[in-house]
Amino acid sequence: MNTPIITIDNFFETPSLVREFALRQEYFKGDRGNWPGIRTAFIDTIDKEFFHVFASKLIPYIPGKYAFRNLECTFQLIDETYGSGWVHDDDDKFNVAGMVYLNPGPVRQGCGTTFYDYRLDVNGEDYSKMFQEEVNSDDIEGRQKYQKYREEHRGKWTPNVVVENRYNRCNIFNSKLWHSADNFFGTDADTTRLTLVFFGHAI
């Protein structure tokens, strides 16, 4: 599947209601994988009607696809203590991924998502181990020591496309593209980077 990077502004008709709904949920670290910040339960277990509305809004934007065989989506909060994201691709069981940014503007430049060209020289340091240590750490001050390694790791990739964080912007892409979240921000639920993240297998 060769899904391009697709950006849709003004995705939800009433984004303020989606944001209010998101902020009413319970957030936790959980054991569903390695990722920075905290997430809610899967949206299909929280509100099936909203889940189906969201899926039906997404699928028309994915070229040549008419339905999801599988779609996992959740709200995510990532505060400024995580610095920025690591370059990664997503689980092989998915062929499409993305997020809807849910922070009312203005959000400063450099807080969205960067996509990279593949580089072969990513050997050397065990960055995957460092990534797991950071995202699973409860030591807020201790996370700062990983900034050096994130920057070293990013230096092994060539930035290609940057999608800036804009309120109610949906960003859809091939889940196997190398990408990273850019600078995180905020100190509490009202100010922290809030997204609706999704991973799907479209058919």
C-alpha cells in the first residue's frame, strides 16, 4: 500500500466538542506498547457511535480503500517533559496511521510531525533500548538525559515532509513511513499536546 501523506484541515465539524469529550476521559500509561505520554482506552470501547462516525470520516480520504478491517484509535496527551519524539515506523499489522491535532491555536511552529527518508546507517548505539527506557520512565527530570540520544538518532535520517500542528488538522499516512512527533508542550491537561491517534488496516 502506498498511501501518500494526506492533510485535511477543519476535519471535525465541531472540534471543541471532540476536545471536551477527550479531556473528560481517563488517561493512563497502560501496557499496549511503547509510546510517550498517556492514552485513553480505545475509543470503540468508550463510545461506539463516535468511533463509527470517525471511521466513516477517515476512509474516503484513503485512496482506493473502502473500509477498515481493523482500526485502533485513542486520545493521547504528551507533555513537555518528553522533549520530542523518536524516529520510528508503526506496527506491521497496520497499513495506515495518523492523528488529529486537538490543541486550539496558536501552537508554535515545530510541534507537529516530521517524515523522513530512509537511511541505512542507523546501527551503532542501541537507540531502541533508550527509547523504551525513556517512554516507560516516571522520572520526569531523568527524561532530559535522553535528549542527546534523540538528537543523535534523528541525525541519521533526512527530513522530507513536515506537517505542522494546527487545531482540527487530520494527518493520514502510510504507517511504514519513518516519522517522529516534533516538540511536545504543556504542563497540564489543558495545555499539553492532545491528539486523537489512529492505526488501521484499510482494505
